[in-house]
Amino acid sequence: MNYYDEIKTTLVKNENYKKIKDYSKNKSDLNAYYEVGRLLVEAQGGEDRAGYGNGLIKDYSARLTEELGKGYTYTGLSRMRQFYLLSTKLAPMAQQLTWSHYTEILPLKNIDEIKYYINISLALSLSKRDLRERIKSKEYERIGYKEELEQPQVNTLIKNPIIIKSNLNEEITEHALKQLILENMDSFLRELGMGFMYAGNEYKIKIGDRYNYIDILLFNYEFNCFVVVELKVTELKAEHIGQIMKYMNYANKHIKKPFHDNTAGIIICKKDNQFIMEYVSDDRIFATTYELVNSN
């Protein structure tokens, strides 16, 4: 079998098909690149012979570039090989994503990380640029995603640390931290995770004969619950837990409706303190740290 001719024929057919039926070109790309990847693996004598394949791919790339023009680099053909091998593990591959999406995802090594970015791209209809930014910010590592959780909770969607854009280099106050968040609320909600919506800030509540203020009040439509957010520029302390529990209980009694689930709480603090969180019995409270990143 002449693998080079088969690969060339597949690529030529794909280019012709895209010109005729533009609306289906993404599906055509994925099918063609899958087939090229399969042929490359077979030409190498199997997926375990990647070393031999390096020279073969370089040779094919040079010949295809000479005969068909630009677009068939060594890296490009290697990505097609990776795409085929990934497809054998994750079949069927999501054809709602474009080849551009997959070129961002394919360099990743961890299969669970790859699954996460495929799923989040589908769920949020991410553009290639949005996907690239999430990968660059190491979102998967910060969210601590675990696919085996059959019933994900709000805390499975919260990243650690939260990245907050800032032009400030010095230590900041809780008020300044809140202002940074409010000025970039859309970015903050995306950074928190899926399903969060803004409901208010400095939300006034009365407990006993005293007025208190919830730093930020959110609603999560994925879990049908209000979310109390408290900001701390220190390490997590025991009194922070008591404070947010009071606010959550108030929200359950006076803010949420009967058809809402129980209120959740998020404490955004300067550092983790796992010792304290380890002994918190209320599993609706989640702690995450924040990291200031220059917005320029």
C-alpha cells in the first residue's frame, strides 16, 4: 500500500469538498485529518513506533508542501496523528469543535485534562481564543476537576486560585479587592466557574438588631441556588466560617424561594488554611484563594 498517495488523495478530496460545501467544511476537516492520522500510524507500523514516524512525517510534509502548497507542516501532520490516537480513546470526538480547537487541546498530555477542555468548550461554546486563554491560565489545575464525580457540586466548579486582574502592586484592602471584582464582573464570573450570575454587592441584611452586608451575592443557575461570597485579604480564620454561615442561613430564610436549593458560600481569602476547612461540617462552604495578575 502506498501510504503517501493515500494521504495526498485524502487531503486533496478534503480541499475540494470544502470549496463545494462550505457549511460542512469543519466535519470534512475532522474526518480527513482523522483518516490521515490513521494512515500515518499504520505507515509507521503502529502507534508504538513514534520514533520511526518522525522521519516519515518529515518526508511526507516536505513532499505534500511541494505538491499541494502550504498547510501541511511537520507539526500539522503530527497533530493529525495525535488526533487519530486521541479519537481511539475518546471516540466519538465532538464534531461541534473545530480543528482550531483541537490544535489547542492536542499538545496536552493528561487525558482527563483534555476531556475537561473538550467538555468546557462544548458547554460554553468557547471560541478558540477563549479556550487558549483558559489553557494558558491552567484552569484545569486550578479547578481540581475530577471526572469521576457523578453528581458535581458547586465546589467542583470553583477554581483555586481565582485570578483577578489588577494594576496594583501593593497589598490591597478588602474594599479595593471588591472594587477590582466589580469593575471586571464578567471576567470574575467566568473565572469562578460555570453558571454564576451577579445578584448584588454590599447586600444589606438584618440579623437581630444589627445590619450586616454580604460582600457579593451571586446566583448559580446550574445548581439553582444563591451563593454568598465573602472577601478576606488574610488567611482563612475560624470567625470567617461563622460569619458566612450566618449569612447563608439568613439567605435561606429570607432570600431564597421554596423552589431554590440551599444557599452555598464562597470565601475568597489570601491563603488556604486546610486545617480549618477540614473541620467545617457544612459542606456548602468552599474556600479559594485569589491571585492578582497585572491587567496590562
